Amino acid sequence: MRRLVTVPAVLGLALASVLLAPLWIPALALVDLLRPARRPAALRAGAMLTVYLQCEAIGLAVAALLWLATPGRSAAARERFRRRNTALQGWWATALFGAAQRIYGMRLDVEGAEEPARGPLLLLARHASVADTLLPAVLVTAVHGIRLRYVLKRELLWDPCLDVVGKRLPNVFVRRGSEDSVREIAAVRELGQDLGADEGVLIYPEGTRFDPAKRLRILERLRASGDAARAFGAERLRHVLPPRRGGPLALLDAAAGADVVFCAHTGLEGAATLADLWRGDLVDAVVRVRFWRVPRREIPAEPAARGAWLDAWWERIDAWIGAKREPAPA
């Protein structure tokens, strides 16, 4: 039922964005001219939306062709189908991120790029915008060939490419705020099982994008829970939200032989919402990314110690972001 709405809507918008280009291009260019005090971004936002819609349309067309071109239910056919869909997912992400770099004039600066070069691994990444969900495919899968299994929020199924292709791959779309958290965590735990040497699992331990209002609400809940030590530690975080432990700890239990790779980044905060893109907060951004790899032998074995270890790493990520954050323009 969802796809009956989203697929025709996206295909129709993709066609309309091309046919109506002679109208929206000059209109948005005029908007940019009339607000000279700000960086010109209206036309860039229109171009980015158009590229997104074209990537969706191409992705859906190729997904249909893959379904037709991969008959049979043998193990070899299923593996071939999975690898082809993984390649399609990687193309979709790298095409979108590459377009964003060109349209907004972004520069990418990566430290520790070699850390996620081998699997199996658990990739724990900071979450600050809609754009940072593309970074793992661009910097891990495309560069090193690591096939990632994703833990994503269920709302992303309203993106038809993520819905169709994402459901063909071993991903989990979790219900945030679900009353049955045990079931959600169990589904995440399954992703960590039987990881191959070229595989990994990606999870965003914060569970949602950072913003100051969310930070205050989470701090209030931690104080109300009576966990004074964790609330005190969370108060020191300025650029990230305190990590939720359920999913990451479940993955550590399931993937006994996997190292952990942490991914911090800053510079994509200007793509947190569509309003940010419209204002031009992403124009000429320098996107800084840092990977750290922690060998399995250095990860505590006890659940309580692992929770404290995860919190300590999140404090390290918060400090790195603070050190790399450029001063705001006058």
C-alpha cells in the first residue's frame, strides 16, 4: 500500500522536475538575486532536489530490471541478486553525494580512511543530517568494498528506493519509540550474525539526528531515570546525543569476531533539514570525517563495562567535533 503511493509520486515528480525546468530555474535564480545578503542557494536546492528525483527514478527502473534479470531461487541466484542490489545501493548513494559536492561546492577531508578497509566490522557513526547517511556507502562500501547491513529508522521506507532495494538486503528498519523494544533489539542483533570478511553492520547509536532541543529532552529523561552518573556524563556532550546502548551492545554480543569502527564527522550540519538547504548552510562546506578502529580484544566483555566504554568513545567523538568545528562566519 505504501509503494502504491510513493513510487508513482516520485516518478511523477521526477518527470515534472525535468519538464518544468524552464520555469523553476529562472524563478529560483531570481530568488537568489533578490536576497544578496545570503549565499545563493535557492537554485542549488532546486538542482539538488531534481538530482535526487532522477536518482530515485533510475534506481527504481534498475531495481525492476534486476528483479527480471535474476530468475531462480538457488543460493547462487540469491547471492547474485544481493550483490547486484548492493551495487545499486552504492551507486545511488555515491551519485547523490557526488552531486551534492558539485552543487554546493563541498570539500571532503577524511582522516583514518584506511580503518574500515577490512571486515568483519561494526560501524558506529554520528548522526547529524540527512546527508551523513550517505557517507558510509561513499567512504566504506565504494572505497573498500565492505558490504554494510544498515540499521535505519522505519520512516525511511517512505523513500521508494530505500524501500524496494533496502528490503532486498539484510537491513533492519526499526520503529523508534516502539513499546516492544525487545523485538526491535532482537532484529538488530540478527544483523550481526554470520558476518563475512567483506561485511559489516552500520548503526547510528544516537538513534536520531542531533539538535539542541533533542539534547535537552534526553537530558531530562536521564535525570528523571535516576541514573545520575550517566546524566552527568551526557551533560558534558555538546555536539552529539548520548548513545543508546541497546542496539550497539546487542551487535557486540552477536558479532563476536568483529572489530568496531567509530565514525565522527562535522560539516554536514547544514543539511539537517530542507530549510537548511534552502538557506545555503551547506554552500562551500568543509566536511571533515574521522575513523577510529578498535580491535575486538580491546573491547570490554562485561555489558556494564561495554556501556561505559561506548559512552567514553562518544565523549571522544564530541571532543573531536568541537576541535574541528570552524568558527561561525560573522
